[in-house]
Amino acid sequence: MSAFLDDDEPTIAPHLVARLRPIRLLCLDVDGVLSDGHLYFSGGEGDARFCQRFSVRDGVGIKLLQQSGRHVAILSEGNILSGRVRAESLGIVHAYFGLRNKVATFHELLSTLSLQPDQAAFVGDEVSDLPLLSLVGFSATVPDAVRDVRRAVHYVTSRPGGSGAVREVCDLIRRAADT
């Protein structure tokens, strides 16, 4: 589902503007959303580790969203050093890794920030993300997410995870505030 009325017109569809305007918190999954969904192995014996690939454009989108006064959080089941380092490099204060229950952490975060669920957005790509995707005011996923997730969200990005999908969502949130 496209956010725009047509390819030549940069106006965001009205039904999405209504969902995007109240957003004060963007929550992100890492694997397949903030990263490209692949795990890369580096190092050798005694220094072996997995790492991930991230987009600089996504990082710029996150920084612009933060500068607009909105919060960004990471809610990830995975716990890979590269994800933690990326969160730190972007100044993401609310970064949670190795989660077994994203919904519980989400509710704690809302309480900490004095926000309601309709003031939050979440970008996820796996079936384990469905409970949280159903709670937020704006839900999004990437084009190669599993079918059940693509069917459940308000928006499917045109860009893949780790290659501009997060920037796309950040830009939508910022632009909706200006319409």
C-alpha cells in the first residue's frame, strides 16, 4: 500500500496522515528492518563474531527524526554487538536487545515517556512482531517481510530493510507533521 496518492505527487495519502501526525515514538526491529536481515561472519578462531550491514541513509533519517523532537527506540530479539554499536552511534537511548517480550518492553517504554500506544509507530518484519504491530498507531514493514506481516500493517515501504526502509518511515512521520 503506497503512502502517496501517485508517483508524481508527494502528498501523503490522508488516511496515513491521520495515523502519522500523532507519532512521537518510532520503534524499530533490527534484523531485516534496520539491517538487511543477513548475518555476516567475521574474524577467526578466538575472535569470531556475527555482524550486520546498516544503511547510512537510515541513520540520517533517524537523526532527523530525533532532531524533530521525536523519540526512536530499538526493540530487538537479537543481541549482536554490531546492532548495539549502531544504536549507540545514532544516540538511541532506548535500545533493548535480546528481548523475549517486545510488548512488555514497549508498554514500559510508553510509561517512561508518558505516551499512549497511538503515539507510537513500529517497523517489524517477522511473525513475532505481529503482537506489537497491532498495538501501535502506525505499523510498517519492509517488502520482503513475511506475508502475514505485510497483510497486517498500515504501510509497506518501497525500500528494503537495511537499504532505506527506516529513512522512508522517518521521512513519512516528519512530512505528515507538516501537512
